[in-house]
Amino acid sequence: MTRHRGFALFGGLVGVVVLVCAAIFAGYSTLAGSRHSDPVATGSGDGAHGTRTQARAPAGRAQTASAGAWTGSWATAPAGAEADAPTGYPGRSIRNVVHLSIGGTGTRITFSNLYSPRALVIGHASVAIDEGRANAVPGTMRRLTFARRPAVAVPARGQIISDPVRLNVAADSNLLVTLYTPMAGGPVTYHTHAQQTSYLAVGDRTEDTDGAAYTEPTSAWRYVTAVDVLNQQAKGTIVAFGDSITDGVGSSKNKDLRWPDQLARRLRDSGYGVVNTGIGGNQILLDGSLTRSGPSGLNRFRRDVLDRSGVKVVIIDLGVNDLLRGRQTHANKITAGLKELTRQAHARGLRVVGATLTPFGAHLGYTATQESVRERVNQQILAGGIFDQVVDFDKAVRDPYAPKRLLPEYDSGDGLHPSDAGYAAMARVFDLRTLESKAKAEL
């Protein structure tokens, strides 16, 4: 079958989504297989078991990222549909640069098509260790497969996990996660505030170790939402759940100085991976924009926390945007939302660490009413009964002489988001010994 005949066949099946996915997968897998017939290396032990399990699953089926003996090393929350890419990036390769918190001997990748009403065709995908500027470290390029095939159709609104590959990855290092999309699809599922430069190239440059073809830098992550690793000494995953302050807005780009990154460095020898599911503009109670700030914390908690690989602890830093964007004037409604998140986490056996809301008195649009509600929320958090453990981010970054504002050296410049030094101060307030405590808050 030629490529043009295959695409004509796909077009004739439009209207029945399941049939579309199956036809695209079968047609494009044949083409891709003819170009790349050598098999990809997969993990042994638990990794091999993961491959067999996925081989039994129908191609393109959405799968939970929490199945199997895996630890989350990196993650991001899908924040919305990219407004400037309504049909995706047909004929382009997308090379995402992501930063790992914990190392391992194998890895697997999750790709999300959450915000598209159409199937996403991945014709070719790879993972490699980053050498910088889209270049791969020699000898580390690995082709990704899906149910042992090189191409896949990710269903509308769904996600898929790659088969595991053998690749020794180090803690506090960068990976290149690359995918090629051969044809038009629906809107791109992406994460806006990556604080990390990724790259685009024309054509299928998925397994290029030389980054010369990747001439278009970009500040967003596209389609990739998780990197899990095999690590026999790992104790589990800690999920940082929040808004732009957890997302790292205001931190230096390409330096991985968000507070979850700096916490991960403190935890490097503890056996915990730390993953970041913050979304800029996110609220606890109200859904945000479909293109940027994601559904409410209550609506996305299961997807972005409970279903993560090996999760043991969740750190919640959410509520500032309920004041700034949602104009919420009732502190009890915010704390009730936080209690509900804790209840859901406890139902899964997770420990919950909650943060006080940081000051924003120098931010544009600040009002005395917002400050009053923030103070009442923080009083309730510090009084106990909402979280298992509290970290006082407010105290860590506020100016002691003007406590409604960030300390000047901790202010990135907008009166709201901390600087690199501010994020470091936030990471330092954690008592690492208490993260493993079994005590639960009485709600």
C-alpha cells in the first residue's frame, strides 16, 4: 500500500472514531515498519512484563500511568489545547526537552491527546539523553514502540504509554522525547509554561542524534506528559500539585530552579522521584481557560495526581488564583476544596503536605479584600485539620517588614512569582523526615 492510498483509506473511515484509529494505526504502522524494521530494545524483569502487558492491549487504548512497578521521574499537567495549532504539526518532528528528578535503568513515556476531538497519529517516536541544543548523547538514542509497533493512533481525549526501553538515565539530567506526526490531527495537547526550551523540525527527524535540523525553538511541551523510570531502590513518587508558582513561572529558563526541582535535589538520595503538575492560572474551585490554565484542581486531581506512577505523597500549593482570578471572597470555600483534595488522596492511601498561600501585595490588581481572605485561609491551614503536614511557604518568602509582599530578593519582578532564590527558600522549608510519616489529618 502506498502512503497516498493509505491516507485515502483513512479519510474514507472518518466519522467512526474507533475505526479511524484502527485504520490509521494499521496503515501507518506498515509504512513505518518498512522503513524501520529492526526491533527496539525493551527492559527486562518488570520492564519486560510491562511490554507483554501492553502487547495484549488494543493499540491506542488509553492506559493509566500508575500500572506496574514504576516511579515518576518527570511529569507535566496537560494545560490546554494550543490555539495556534488547531490541526497539530503535520509533517513535523517535536523534540521535547524534559528534566528528570530520579534516575533508573529503563524508561517509558506517556503521550496525551487529551484536548483533541480527533485521533493523534504518532508515526515515529524516540527517547535519548540530552547533550544540549537538541543533540543526543552518542549511543543513547532509543526508538519507542507501542505494543511493539513503531506507530500508533492515540484516541481522541486519550493517552498512551510507550513500551519500556533499556536506557540508563541519571538523576538531575535531561532527556529528549521526540515524536513525528505525519498527518493533520486535532488541537495539540500542550503545557504552556515549560520554562524549558524544546525544538521543532521539518520532516521525520525523530532519530537524528545531531540537532541541526531542529531550527525552531519553542517554550512549550507538546503531547508528552510523563517519564517513568525503573529503579529498584526507589520508594515512590512525590507529586507537586499547584498553579504557576509550582509551575515555576519567574524562575530562570533552562536551569530547572522551580521549587519542585530544588526539592528533588534535596531528596536525591532518599529514593523519591518528584514530578510537577502545576498549571499557570489554575484554581481549586473553578475551571480555567481551555487553552492555558486547565480544569479546576478538584476536576483534575485524579488525572494529575492519583493516577501518577508510584505516587506516595502529594504536595498541594493551590488557592492564590481563586483569589486573583476567581474573585473568591469566602475563605471557607477555599479550605473546603483543599479538604476535599486531601480526602481523595487519603482514599488512595497517600500522604498530603499542604502549603500556605504566598503573599502578592505588590502584584497588579491586588486588593485588601484578597489579602484578608488569604490571611484567613492561611490561618485555617496552619491551625491543622486540612493536611497531614503543613509547609509555610508564606513565611518562607514574605518580607518581614512588609508581610503582605514578597521579600524583594525573592520577587521575580511581578510581585507574585518568586525568583530563583525565592523558590530555593520554599524548597528549604520541607522537613524531609516527615514526608514518610503515616499519621493522617483528621478532617
